Amino acid sequence: MAVLPFLVACIAAVTVTATSSTQLPFQPLPDLFSLTVDDILAGFSTNHFTSADLVSAYIARTAEVQLALRPVIEINPDALLIAQTLDNERLLQNRTRGPLHGVPVLLKDNIGTADQLNTTAGSYALYGSIVPHDATVTANLRAAGAVILGKAGLSEWAFWRGTNNSNGWSARGGQVKGAYYEDQDPSGSSGGSAVAAGLGLTALAVGTDTGGSVIDPAISMGLSVVVPITVVQDSVGPITRTVKDAAYLLSAMAGPKGDPGDNYTNAIPFTSIPNYASYCIASGLQGAKIGIPRNIFPAPINYTESDIQQIDAFNAILPLLASLGANVTDNADYPDIDAYNTEAQFTLALDIGFKHDFPAYMSQLKFNPTGVEELADLLNWTQQFRAEQFPLRSTDFWEDSLASNLTTESPEYLAAIAHNAYLGSNATIQGALDAYGLDALVLPTAYSVRPAVFAGYPVITVPLGYFNATTAVVQAGGGGDPTVWGLNTVAPGIPFGLSFIGPRFGEAQIIQFAYAFERATMVRYQNLPLAKYMPVTQLHTPVAQAEFECPDALGLPK
Ligand SMILES: *[C@@H]1O[C@H](CO)[C@@H](O)[C@H](O)[C@H]1NC(C)=O
Ligand SMILES: *[C@@H]1O[C@H](CO)[C@@H](O)[C@H](O)[C@H]1NC(C)=O
Ligand SMILES: *[C@@H]1O[C@H](CO)[C@@H](O)[C@H](O)[C@H]1NC(C)=O
Ligand SMILES: *[C@@H]1O[C@H](CO)[C@@H](O)[C@H](O)[C@H]1NC(C)=O
Ligand SMILES: *[C@@H]1O[C@H](CO)[C@@H](O)[C@H](O)[C@H]1NC(C)=O
Ligand SMILES: *[C@@H]1O[C@H](CO)[C@@H](O)[C@H](O)[C@H]1NC(C)=O
Ligand SMILES: *[C@@H]1O[C@H](CO)[C@@H](O)[C@H](O)[C@H]1NC(C)=O
Ligand SMILES: *[C@@H]1O[C@H](CO)[C@@H](O)[C@H](O)[C@H]1NC(C)=O
Ligand SMILES: *[C@@H]1O[C@H](CO)[C@@H](O)[C@H](O)[C@H]1NC(C)=O
Ligand SMILES: *[C@@H]1O[C@H](CO)[C@@H](O)[C@H](O)[C@H]1NC(C)=O
């Protein structure tokens, strides 16, 4: 399979050391499964551990589960050196670069990094390619002092290749799986980021979304996430264990307004990005005006058992929202739901946008190892390259795109995109917010994502519950024949969530609401991943020796 051989070699070495480790009973170090940014900053300032300690432990924890769950595609060969440099700045020079100084962050493999890491969207077509510079998100994180720990597994091309791929599979990364059930479907294209954050293989993780890629996998690992600032269907979002960590990460990642590489950031209404963590207050729901647009999950549909459990849990939690001070307006319905249900074109922007944006991306690479330039080249290349598993995994999205006579300039295309923007705003979210005078909407996560992607409305999701012990297992895992993939999307113990949806650029408010809700519920710790997938390496576990066993593989100093 397509995991780098040397990474596998290191995994074996590290696992042996980790399991033979001795625990040091006198160091009350925080557990990496639940570690927060506040814990990290406190640990640094009291000299209980360093950034290098964190990076070493995270690499060892990744090694423990990598073969079974494949959350990570590449570890940054420079991560430990970067961490040591940042430790030295902090400890010797009393200097920090920014609010995330020394905090490890794992990026989805479609986020550009101008370092030793490859940026491939999971495809061998981009293996060895060299990007001209960091993505803005990456540059912002480095400026904030974060350590880029590596690249997370994902659905290849963020699931924009063919109907019958499986969620979380890429040729380079293999099949990402969730940890709450055997062969758990990672539920969306940012699965590796979600699994890594969920198991504590990194402090923070970043995903990207076009229609559920951040929210769905994150909630299936019991995480909090935000889909933030942008007006396109593509947006980047934090995947973290707590709302406050998402807030820290979002403040560090977002903006700037008017980024020359991204015209959509011109719409950012702030001159400087808010300090989202300052909205994390216990009384955050006091006086909040929140509505439930129930007509997004109407009564006449035949509910599955998973729908029933999620809706029952949602209804059961509403009195808590009220007791926390929220004024909840039920049936604050989406005004033009019929138009949304019948006219929304979710894949149109991808269909036409990718064949336009892909060549633009390829043309600015500093090195293109495969000579693939156009979408037609990528189609041919992918169909010929064995590890890409064609035709078992199809390429029909690209074939359809190439067959379409529409371009990003076509009047029909522009009209349809404008109509989608209406369907995601005045027809639904903005319409309900305005009609009922609301600050935000609340929904079961399963029904929360889709209208939001059209017009850039932010969504944050927080764990609400877990499928119960008698839940019938449902296989799915993307497109294609589910029995081929054998991935379980509904099963006992898998988490599900509750989402707050805010107005455009209303991230601060929904973070405030979600924080208060999370603090009152703390559902994340009510059920744990399967014990066999819980990494045992902790900050007190000596792992440094293991890294030196494979210096070439991880590029670490001898
Ligand atoms: C380190 O810097 C902080 C503020 O930047 C200052 O308050 C503190 O006194 C400094 N500590 C030392 C030991 O210089
Ligand atoms: C990136 O890809 C090149 C192959 O072109 C490989 O040699 C290198 O090890 C990869 N980097 C990492 C961090 O895996
Ligand atoms: C951004 O907008 C400017 C001015 O309208 C335009 O010249 C430029 O081509 C746009 N860039 C992109 C990537 O759309
Ligand atoms: C719901 O199920 C019933 C019985 O199987 C079927 O007759 C009906 O058409 C279904 N309704 C929808 C909306 O799928
Ligand atoms: C699980 O949920 C289903 C659907 O609500 C319900 O019928 C069943 O009794 C529940 N099982 C347990 C063990 O709670
Ligand atoms: C709750 O909101 C509704 C609708 O805006 C309003 O009529 C009602 O007075 C509010 N209730 C409280 C207790 O604020
Ligand atoms: C398709 O790819 C193969 C191998 O990658 C190459 O030999 C062939 O020329 C390509 N065909 C076209 C039409 O680009
Ligand atoms: C594009 O193709 C559609 C059919 O798929 C056709 O109806 C339409 O006239 C074509 N438009 C142009 C500009 O060729
Ligand atoms: C939404 O409605 C407002 C007026 O209420 C209008 O200014 C705006 O253009 C509409 N937006 C869309 C996308 O239709
Ligand atoms: C995907 O589709 C291709 C042809 O369209 C088919 O050969 C292949 O078996 C399908 N794979 C799955 C997993 O359904």
C-alpha cells in the first residue's frame, strides 16, 4: 500500500520503545488525549515540558496507531528542530513569536507548505511537487509560532475525483479510519485531521471543507470545529478537542483582510481578526436568541435509526439551552426551503471551478514532477498510475467536468452560483435569522452543514451524544459499493453532534454559544475511542531514543 516505507519502519521502532517505557509517577503532566492550548501554555511557563517534548510524544503516538488508522501522511522531518528552536527562543531569550509559540499543528495534505513536506492532496500526481510559498494559513500559523507537525490523511482531492471513492482514502495515505468503532468511516475528507486531533496525535489540526469535510469527520471523532471566514464553498477550519482551542487556532489562521492570494478575504469586515478565545465565557448563552429551522429535517421523511437518535438527543438538550439563558425560538424555519431542496447545486462550483483552478495551481508550482498540467492530463495520469486504484476508484467527477461546456465565465454558471448564494443565505440561514430576529441557529450536526457552504456562513459543532449500544451498524463510507469498503458509518459508540450556525463573519458569537454549551455538557469524555486505538505514549514516556533509531527516515539530527 501507499504508505511511505520509511515511515512504517519508524513506526515499528517507536512502538517498541513506547510500550517498554516506564512512567515517572512524580510528574503530574497532562494527558495528551485531553491536552488543551491552555494546558500547553501553562506547561511551558512552568517548565514542566517543552515543545520538543510534545513533538516527540506526538510522533510516537502517531506511530502507535498509524498502521491501523492511517491518520497521517507525512511527519515534518524538521518538526523537532523547529520545536527546539522555539523552545530556545522562549527559554533562553524570553521571546515568543506569537500566541501559539511551540504548539504543534497538523495540516490536511491539501494545504500548501513550502518546507520539506509534500503537498499532494493525497495523490501521487503531486508527489515531489514544490509549492512556490506557504499557503496563507500556513504562513499565519508559522508567524503565530506554531510547529507544523506534518500532513494529515484525507479523501484524495478532498473527494473531488469520483463517486465511488471511500471517505478518507488517498493513494498516498491509504484508508483513514475512525477510532470509535472497528473500521469506522472517517465521514468526510478531513478524516486524518479529525482522527489525529481526536486521539491526541497533535495539539491542533486544520481541515478544509466544501460541503461537510470538516464538520462531518470532526464530529465522528467527538471534536469541536468551526468552518470560518470565506465566501466561497472552499474554506479552511480548525479541528480541535475543545471550542476554546478552535478559537485560538482560528484567530491565528484567519485573514488578513485583502489577502492578495485570496480575493474573498476582501469581504472580511474587521480590520484585525478578533481574539476569538476571549468569547469563551461560561455565561455565553445568557440572552442568546437562537432558532431551530426544523424544516431542514421535516417530519414526512422516513427517518433512519441514526436520524432518530440524533433528533431525540437534540430535543432532549433544548431545556438545557434554555436553562443556560438562551431564548430558543422553535420552528424558526428556513423561508424558501422548497427552492433550497430542489434547486441547490452542490457540486457545480467544484465541477466547473476545478478544471479552471487546477491548471492555475499547477502552473505556479516551482517544480512539477509528473508534467500534469490540465485536468485532462490528471485524468489520464490517474487512470494509468496503479496506486491510484482506477477503475475500482472512479474518476467520473473529472470526466463529467471535462465533458461540460461550461466555464467559470459562462453566464449559466455565474447565474447558478449566484442562485446557490441565495439558497444558502436569504432562502435559508439569513432568511431565518432575519425573520425571527436571531443571533444564531442550532441544529443536529447532520443537518447543519449544507446550506452554510454556499454563502460562507460559519458553523461550529460540539459533541452531543453517541449512538447507543443497540444501534444497527450501517456501512457507507463515501460512494461506491459499501460492502467493498467495509466502512461503518453508524455504529454503537460513534459520536454525533450539535451545531450552531451564525451570520456571515459571526464566528465570535457562535464560539461564545458553543463554549457555554460545551462547558455545561462535556460530552466528549462520556465515551472513549476503542481501547486498542488509544495511544499510550504520554509526556512522561521516554521516546527520544526511538527517534534516533531512524534518523534518516525522520530527518532528525544524529
Ligand atoms: C520575560 O518577558 C516578559 C514580557 O515579555 C517579562 O514580563 C518578564 O519579566 C521577562 N522575564 C525575564 C526573566 O526576563
Ligand atoms: C516528499 O517527497 C519526496 C519525493 O519527491 C520524498 O523524497 C520526501 O521524503 C517527501 N517528504 C516527506 C517529508 O515525506
Ligand atoms: C483579485 O481581484 C483583482 C482586482 O479585481 C484582480 O485583478 C485579480 O485577478 C483577482 N485575483 C484572483 C485570484 O481572482
Ligand atoms: C417511507 O416508507 C414507506 C413505507 O416503506 C413508503 O411507502 C414511503 O414512500 C416512504 N416515504 C419516503 C418519503 O421515502
Ligand atoms: C437506541 O436508540 C433506539 C432509537 O431511538 C431505541 O429504539 C433503542 O431502544 C435504544 N437502545 C438503547 C440501548 O438505549
Ligand atoms: C424570546 O424571544 C421572543 C421572540 O423574539 C420574544 O418575543 C420573547 O419576549 C423572548 N423571551 C424572553 C424571555 O426574552
Ligand atoms: C496518458 O498517460 C500516459 C502515461 O502516464 C502517457 O504515456 C500518455 O501519453 C498519456 N496520454 C495522453 C493522451 O495524454
Ligand atoms: C452546452 O451543452 C448543453 C447540453 O449539455 C446545450 O444545451 C447548450 O446549448 C451548450 N451550450 C453551448 C454554449 O454550447
Ligand atoms: C438578500 O436580501 C437582501 C435584502 O434583504 C439583499 O440585499 C441581498 O442581495 C440578498 N442576497 C442574496 C444572495 O440574494
Ligand atoms: C466504481 O465504478 C467502476 C466503474 O464505474 C466500477 O468498475 C467499480 O467496481 C466501482 N467501485 C466500487 C467500489 O463501487
